[in-house]
Amino acid sequence: MKRIMIARPVDFVDISQEIPGILTDVKYFTGENFVGEKIDGYDAPIILLTEKAAIALGRVQKQLMEKGYGLKVFDGYRPKRAVEHFIRWGNSEEDGKTKDVFYPHMTRKAVFEGGFIAKESSHTRGSAVDLTVIKFENQEEVDMGGIFDFFSERSYSDFDHLNIEQSKNRVMLKYLMRSEGYEPMQQEWWHFTLADEPYPETYFDFPVTY
């Protein structure tokens, strides 16, 4: 049975404090996102995850660092109020502000129908992450064949019209995340959810704060 909770459990942690060398780029705080503004509930530029998910993510980071790479994380825990902000955006009239960058070939309605944005997000349970891989020496993102939150079939995790480097990078990320207990999402190469998540039936709505 699904539950909604507004209190922050003690086992939600700031990944920057828990995982050495990890980078964050909180697009829903900065406004550099498909909505085009700061999203409700993101009151600090940090990424929160359940401790269990953060520990598993730390193991992925360790494996990558041994190869000269690292992780950059765009989103983790997402308050329910943020999902509601997305739904309001989806029901609003198109203004063209972000369409060319994030969903050039889709309508807002189609973005939801295509499964890119869920009305009940796994992020709200605290054990899902959106991320990519960087080269550790210069902190530049590797080429994944598309940007975070680009709503198109090109973002499918099994999209096969990529060059060799792009395919290799996606396979590397998927392999390492799966090796530490995360499962990929078919529509988004950047999205992974911890398979053995601690709150599988609970959706949280506390704000992202220090």
C-alpha cells in the first residue's frame, strides 16, 4: 500500500558528503531544465539519497575512479511537490521556452505518455538517480549520444543508432550500475533505481535542504 510521508527519515544522506570525488549538477535547483525554472521542493543544490542507495552508488564511483572516470549526478530524491510541478507544466499551454533543447519532436502530453516523466516517480522513494560519467582529470562528461532529460527515442537505454564511443559509454554505465544493484530505465539512459530499495511503497514530500 502506497504511503505519503512529509518527514525526512534519518537514513537520507547528502551524497557529496558520503561519496569521495562525486560531482553534482542539480538541474532542478538551477532552473536549467525542461521546465525552464527552479522546481518546487529543491531548496538547496544538493542530491539526497537513502543511505543504502548512496553506499551502492559509492561502489560504482570507486570502480570508475580506478579507471580514471567518475560520476556526475543530476537528481536523486525528488519531493512529491516537484512531481506535481512537472504535472502542472505538462498541463500548461506550450510556450516554446525549452522545447527545442529538451523535447523538439514531442508535445508536453507525449512526454508523459512516452514514460519520460511519471506521475508517481521512483525518485520520490529516495533510491533512484539520474547521472552520467565524467573523465576525472578534466571533469568533462563523456559522450552518451544525448543530454540528460532529452525526451526522445534517442534517450532509450537500448537505442542502437549511436556511434561506437557513445554505445561503449552507455554500456559501461549500465554494466557498473547493475553490478552494484541498480536497475536501468528503458526510456532514459541516465536513470537507475536501486533494486532492493528500502522504501518501495513510500513517497516522500520533504524539501531538498541541507
